[in-house]
Amino acid sequence: MRSKTFEVIRFETMRQLKKPAFWAATLLIPLLIGGIYLISFLSAKSVEKDPVLKEDTKIAITDEAGIFNKETPFLVDVDKDAGREMVKTGKVDLYFYIPKDFAETKKADFYHISEGLDIFNNDANILKTLLSNEAASKVGELDTLALTGKYEVTDHKLNHDGEDSNALGKAIVPFAIGIVFFMFVALCGNRFLLNVVEEKENRISEMILTSISAHHLIVGKIIALLILSAIQILVLVIPIAILIFVNRDSQMISGILNMIEVEPITVILSALLFIASVMFYAGTCTFVGALTSTAKDASSFIGPAIILIVFPLYFMQMFMATDPNAIVQFMTYFPFTAPIALMLRSGFGTISTLEFCIGLAVVAVSAVIMTRLAIVTFQKNAINFGSPRLRSRRKR
């Protein structure tokens, strides 16, 4: 690559990085994710499922159903009204009333002093904890385990050879790469369309082409925009990765992390497909930008481009089949649908390595062709840029 291309890359990258609007758009989504996570975290802290009973909290329970042992210290032999009066006079802080027909009604009463908007009070769960502990003390350890359901069932999925298949664990990496590619299409596609056409519309390209070739300009712009897109995606992905790391001990996340199975060949091919797909999409958008005359015309193409890229998602059920039909085969090798189609079939394990390589080659060759078309089209249309002319009326 020549020095002129490097100069275009440096200029385009630094020009965008210096714009406050670029960083505002880049940081907006991570800040929203962080804000939503913070709100959910504070809400979870405010509404705990298992409240902790403080040592100085005075509690009383009327157990007409006879669930608790008679020697339980917080039991009182009073009716509901008397218990309510105990709360009113301050003799107890919390009073629970379990009626005689508790087994039929499945309802109990809870009385406590509450001032203000006490919507997050969860002291009523104290009775559930006490009842659960009382029931657990009356049955054996295995019975308690069976009743509470606090155990794990390991799911062993086998293939036809009787070996662990772990299909879901193998699919996580290809699907994750597919999600990152979809983020690239959704967040960065419009920039590739408008970057070239805006310079044409402002007639800057006519001056630029006097000092640099269209090849160096377009290649430099594409690479610079890819760098900027990578920065935006990393700014979005890194906070998500941090949240996953912070919550790695949770049951759901730890289960997913333990399930992941990394196959080197799959990872390498998926990474190559991602690079080729990004280059193809960038070249296509740049070609459309070079072909159109105004930013308004170019913007109308972003919708159909995204629909074509994500079109295989509408037929996801077909991609799960072991024997792909003609529609799946067509989308696997059609350049616009091939990226998502190959990622889906790789994730579901319904494509061979040879078929994947053929599809990868189609996408890579298409990326080179679209980039070349963008260069040629820009070189022809940059100077032959038409603008409407005002006609002056002749005076009679």
C-alpha cells in the first residue's frame, strides 16, 4: 500500500475522531446500557427475595394452623385483633397471623408500622423463610432437596455415535461473530453510503482527484471507516464483556461460559468470514455512494441493503435442517445473503468445511469486485456530477 493511501486513512480517521458528534453517537448506547444495568441493580438491591431479620426486630406470630413447633420463641397465643394492637402499641415490630384454614385459603396476614411510600418493603417474605425452614426441619435431607429444587440436572446431548455433541456450546462462537457483524451493519452501514456522496455533493471530490487517484482515495476511505466502525463496536462490546465478567458467578452466565466449546478451525473460518463480509458490505455501500448524486438518494438504499443482509434470519427454521433445501443453498452462495447464511449454518452445524470455504470464497471475491466497482464508479461520476440549473425567463 502506497503512502498516499496511508495519508487518506490518517486524515479520514483523525477527522472523525476529532468530532464531538462521533463520540456522542459512539458512547450513547454504552451509557444507556450502563444506566439500565444500574437501575436494575439498585432495584434488585431494594427488593431482596430473602430479607435479613435484624437482631433488635421484635416479631410475633399467631399460628392457628399449628405449623410451628410449640416451643418456637416468637409464637404468641393471641387473636388477630390483639396482635394488631401489639403492633400499634409498639410491643412488636412485625406481626404475622396464620389462620386455621391456611391450607385451603393459602393466605396469611402481616401487620407492621409503615410510614410514607413504602413500596419496596419485603418483610412479608420473612414468614415464607420461617415456614420453609420449619418444613425443612421436619423432613430428611433428600426430601428437602427434592422440595426446594436447589439442584442441577446436567444435560448430556449425544450425537449418533453416542458421543457428547454439545451443539449449543459449539454454536456460541459463530453466533457471537454473527451478532457483531449485524451490529456493524446496523451501526456503520449508513456512514459508508454518505461519506463519499457528501464530498461529491459539495464538489470537494473534484479538487481531491487532482492530487490523488480514485483508487487511493476509495481504499483509504474504506479502511479508515472500518477503523472507526471497529472503535464504535469495541466501545459497545467492552462494557457488555465487563458486565459478563462481573456477573460471571451467576447461574445463567456461568452455565453459558462453561458450555462454550472453541474449535480452532471454526473460529478461524468464522473470523475470515467476518472480515470478508465486512469488506463486501463496506464496498457495496461505497459503490452505492459513488453511484448516487445526493445524500438523500443514497440514504434510500440503506434499508434494502440491510434487508438483503438479514434476509436469511426470516428462514432460520430452514437453516436448522440437516439436509438444506434449494432456498438455503441459494442464500448460502448468493453474495448478499451469504454472510448471515454461512454464520447460521455454521452455528447449527449443518454445513461442511468445504461448503463453508466455497461460500467464504464467494464473499471474498464479491468484496474485491464491489470495491473495484466503487473505485471505477467514483472516478467516472465524481466530476460528471450534475446539478439542476435555474432557467431564466426571457423578457418579452
